[in-house]
Amino acid sequence: AAPPPPGMAPGMGPGMAPPGQQGLYQEVIDFNIKIPERLFRFTTTKIPQTNTIASSCKVPLGGVIRPLAPVADDDEDVDTVQPGSAGIIRCKRCRTYINAFVHWVEHGRRWRCNICAQMNDCPAAYFCHLDDEGLRRDRFERPELSKGVVEFIAPAEYMVRPPQEPTYFFVLDVSATAVRSGMLQSAANAIKASLDDLPGRGRTKIGFITYDNSVHYYNLGSDLSQPQMLVVSDLKELFVPLPDNLLVNLQESRSVVEVFLDNLPEMFAKNPVVMQSCLGPALKAAFTVMKSVGGKMCVFQSVVPNLGDGALKSRENQSLMGTPQEVKLLRPETPWYKDTAIEFSRQQISVDMFLFPYQYMDLAALGELPKYTSGNLYSYVMFDYEKDGQRFEEQLNKTLTQNTAFEAVMRIRCTKGMRITNFYGNFYIRGTDLMALPNVNSDSVFGFDLIHDEQNVASTYVTVQAALLYTSSEGQRRIRVMTQAIPVTNVGSDIIKELDVDTACNLLCKQGVDVSVKSGIDNARMRLQQTCIDIVRSAKGGDRRTVSGYSVPQGPAPGENEDKPLPENLQLLPLYTLAMMKNVAFRGGTDVHPDERVQAHHLINQMWTSTSKSFVYPRLFAVHEMDPDVGYPSEEKVDEDAENKVAGRNNILLPRAQALTVDTLSSEGIFLLDNGIDMYVWVGRSADPSMLHSLFGTSSLENEDPTKLTLQTSGDDLSSRVGAIVQGLREYPGDPYVVSSKVQVVKEGDPHMEARFFWFLIEDRASFQGGTFSYEDFMSFVNNPGGPAPPGVAPQGPGGMGAPRGMPPGPPGQPRGMPPPAMGGPPAPSQQGYGAPPPPGGG
């Protein structure tokens, strides 16, 4: 007998169902056909057959998609398919795209849709005979029938209008704050440096508007030697003074654009307008110029908008912090920005916002613009040209020149019996499930939840298909179709054993952001904690016997589950859950500024699994005791297990990561902490003077202002090795861009900065309700949630504080036997003005 097709269980032929699944419709499926992990990650590799099993195993079902993820050197690129005379083959009922998992019948003349089970006729031009297993003979010549992801070149019926030219429009705040901070200089530098690499070749369009207490348009006609500035100060009756030449072809007007950028930093330097900003009218003006084409709008803002439409009043209110009312500060008070964003989205305009807060700016309101137009929000707190200019310019250059898809829409479909609910990311939903995405780039990430729509799934596998229709920067209409078949099981432990903790935590964070804004941060923390407890309890409880789809109660013997070890793949779930609860996005207390929290929410919404892992559980390295080969390219072949041992394109060997507890720190030490966004260097009081000289150019930090110190990344052996590590941590597979991090120096005993640094030491107790667990306490609580120990107090063992049972090793390094005497260091400081010196970080 011929062996079963790859991906099928041994002893299973076509038409045979696995044990316990008789009566289900069975087809020949090759589960080895997968969407590459760089594009799609699902929380588990098996799906519960019934809603009852799903409810009992408590695993969050869903996934994250990064549709235009960059291709690493060892990855296969996506195949392009030019449809033949039959066009793109789709299901006539649900419009699913033809894929590797449809079922062919009647010798190949018809096919059954794997999403809705509709029978479809195969066009004569697409017909091919089937082999002995009922599969098409030409499947390996057709990527759409043999690969998990393909890209179709779309025919004319997929276009509402001719593909748009790549269009970039810059809306720049020129108030005194923007001029004096160097933001305007930095923006001009980055835009000018990006002009050669903007997508679109000779088709690219560009335009500028500046604003303070009035709106300034610029005529960039190619016949001019320098731009003409046209000022409109009537913010109520805003008019476009010159409809032509405000949005110009970059190639034709290149010299005028360069003159404008060269002059921009000085144009408003003599008499800048102080603390007045008409952002709303400027956005309306830019919209009027762009709306016929669409494209990317970049907005740069450094004071709170206070004139005309969209004016915001300060809502900062210390008395709400740490109370259930704090949620009001995370929601916009005015609908103006959301309404404007939806209007922008309809005209294919995406907004990227670059904010430079020196005080409260109401990111909850301003963030609606990028959220609903599939843009991004970046904030550079207390922006300083010398310290922050480089990373801002690197980010702006990446935003402008990376692979970008225009005027896109995306829909995710799944097999009948299951339903996609709750989308996460930046988009506007048209109808019930169509994501409107004016721009999508190589960093765009979207999440979704999957639930049972019916009690049973009537197939042995569930298909999820995501289709992204977009215009490439070359002006070609394309459809990227990603299809994954996921086997169904009626054994709950199979689902738990297959749980991908990194993806599950990424999705739980995104869900937590939703809960935070809808019903408060405390509820988000409680939900994270409860999900972890439920999964652990389910994993230890084993499989429930099911009769007719309903579980038969059979209580465990007392204490039976407490000592049962967690499955290998769940070992880190409690640690990561504790880390999520103490993350800036969800932590309690009165010391997280609302703008900083909103920025964290935006970051999480756009994070891929590798970044969210570091953001939730940062890496801590002991710089003062690095092995001799650390900081140099690794000679060994890199395997999957080496992911946390090396970093960057050159496979720089990293120091061994330390446990995130104050017990790790020592006064003789220098420690580097990286959360994927920012880096911190903690320096002990008695650190080696020669090391300090290598890293900071001074042998003692005693009288140094830490905010003025810069980490030196070259000069001698130690600084070069630390520089290689810092660089490597910001290089990602396949991504040609490197956006450097803000590196903040923390001196031991610094009352403000050290308290912030201790936020990241998540294995210690924190001083807010629900955060008083140390890692030991939390493991004990998770293993025995009904036990007598109140939150934050570990149960007493025979010799005082005992290590709880069933406790896995914290990565990396052993968990502490004793929690620190204090609440993870000195108590957190009272709330200062957002970014009041010294700056609290963020961005």
C-alpha cells in the first residue's frame, strides 16, 4: 500500500476519520503546506472540535498576521501568479480564493470550497485531471494549489480606479517648541535624505503644509526657483489659495523641494509662535489637497492643538490616577479625530503621527488618526536634538522608504462552524469584516480571535484564509492570499500541548489593550491573570471525558493536580503573565502618565511576536562580567535554539540573560536592559572605574547628570563589544533598516530613574494592587488559586518562605529563593508632569 500523504496520520487513508471523529467529513489534506511563520502565527496548531472542549481547555484561539513581513536570506519569497484566461478562481458563494486545501471531485470538473462547502464548477481553461489520491496532477506547477501563500496579479475588475501614485504629504508644526527643540531641523534632514529612496520612481508625488496659529501652503511648481509660501489665517473659512502645484511630481520639482527643506528650519526661527497650534485646520487643508489621490500623510506635532477644529483642552487629572476613573484618560473626549480619520480612510489617506511631548498632549485623542487610517503613532518625550535626533530620523526614513502597499483592503475568512471575531491593529472596519487599510507596510501587524459559531465543527480541519488586495509602489494591483489548514481534535490536552506561548501572549496583550480602554486597567490585569490560571488548571486537570459533546464531571482527588508539572510549552506562561500585568500598558498605581500608557497600547497593537516578547519580558545582561567571546560574531552555526543567544545580521553572541529581580543587581555591576523599544544601563555605585571610562568617558559618575551621559559604542574593546550588542539587538531578520534605541543611564540610588528601572524587574513585588506578587508568590497562586495565601504573600513552608511546588525555572537564571525585602526597590515616585525633567522615557 502506498504511504499516506505527508501530514496525514499513519494508517489513515482518504475517507477515514481519526479515532473519535467518525462521521466527520474526511479529505486528503497535506498539513505540511503552511504559511511561513514570518507572515502568520496561530496560538495553537490544533483546534477543538466542539465549543465545549474549547471552553474547558481555555486556550485563546486566534492568530497574528504580518502580511508584508520582510524576507530573510534563508526564507523563500512569495510566488507570483499571473491568472490565465479563466481569471482568479474563487468560490461563487463566499468568494474564498482557490487554495491548496479545496477538495476536487468529479475527476477535477468541480471543487468543494473548504470554507463554506459550496460545490463550484472548474472553468475549462483551468481544468486538470486528478491522480489516484484525488489531487490535481498539476498542483506542483501551480503555487496557488501547493503553497500556503501566493500573490495574484489582479485583473482590471479588482480596480475601482487606476492605481494611485505613491504620495507623501508632510504636515509640520512650526511653533516655537518645534523650532527650538531641533525637531524641525531633524524632520527636514530625514525627509531630504529619503527623497532618492521614496517608492514610486518617477511617479512619486510630494507636498508640504506648515502651521502654528495659521496654515501655510507651499507652491512647489517646477518652474519656480524657490517655493512660494501662501498663508491662510482664517481658520473657520479655510480655503485652498492655489489648487495646483501644492502636490507635485517629486522628479519634476526636486530642486524646489530641496530648497524648501534646506530653508525650513530657519524660516520660522526669528519670531516663532509660542504654544499655539491649529492642527485641526492644517489636517483639513492637507486633506483637501490629497483627497483626489490618497497616500501617506506624516504629521509632526510638539504642542497640544488648541486652535480651530480639533482643539484639545488639558484633561490631565492627578486625582483620577490609580482609580477606576483613570480609564477616562485613555479614551478620547472628542469624536473629532476619529470622525476625521474615517473620512481620511475613505479617501485612502493614512496618517503617521510623530509627537514630541514636553507636557500632556492627549495621545488618546490624537492617536485616533493613525489608529483608524492604518498608520503609526510615535512619541519622542522631551525631544533633544543631540540625543534623540538620530533615532527619530532613522524611524522617519524607514517610514517613508520601506516596502509600502497603498489603497489596500484585507478580509480574513474561516471554515463554517468557526467565526472570526475581534480584530486588533490599526484599521477601519467597513461593513462587518473588511479591514480598510489606506497603507500597509512591512511592519503592519493585525490580530484576530477565532470562536466556535456552532457547537461542532463538521470537518477534520479548519481553514483560515487572509486576502490582502493592494496597489504596489510600482502601480500594480495585487492580491496576497494566505491560507492555512489547522487540524481539529476532540482531545483538550492536544490543544494545550500545542499552545504557542509567544503568540498567545502577543494576542492576550492586544486583547488586554481592548479591555483597558473599554472597562479599565484593573479589569485587563484581572483578565490576564484569570486566563493564565484557567490554562494552568486545564493543563493539570487532564482530559475530561465527553459524552455527546458535553464533559462528564469527574473531580480530581484533593491535591492531585498541585504537584503535576506543567507541560514543557507552558513553563513560561505564568512568568510572562506576571510580566504583562506589570508592564507599563497594564500596571496599576499612580505613576504611569496617561500619554505614556496610550503610547504603550499603540506599540502593543502593532507588535509582532518577537518584539512583544522583549517588550513584556525584557532582557537583562551583566556587562561587567561578559565571557571573552561575547560581543563578537558567533562562529557556530545558528539554529532555532540560538534565537536568544545571538542577535543581528552578524550573529553577535549575547551575554547570558539574567533574572529580572533586584537580587541580580550588585553595586559593583553594570547592567544593560533591553525591552525592544528602549534600553537602560544601570550602573552600581562601586562599578569598575576603567569600565566606566570605556563606556561613558569618565571614571566616576558621582557628579555626572545621567541624562547628559551617552553610552560610547566604539573606542576600545569593551565599548566596541557593547556597541555590537546594542546594534545587534536592533537588527531583525530580512529587515534592511535599523532604528536605534534611546539608551538611558540609571545610577544606583537615583530616586526617579531607578524607580522606573525597577518597573522592569517583574519577578519582584511591585507597589500597586494586583502587582504585589513576586514570581514565587504568583507561581504558588497559579498552582493553587483557591489556596489560603492572599495575593502578594507566599505560603509559609516548614522553614519560613519555601519555594512553591511545581515552579519552573525563570528564564534565564534561577528564580530567587527569597523575594527582596522592599517592594522591588524604593517606592515609585509620585506623578510628575509627563516628561518633566528628568524624562520618564517612552517613545
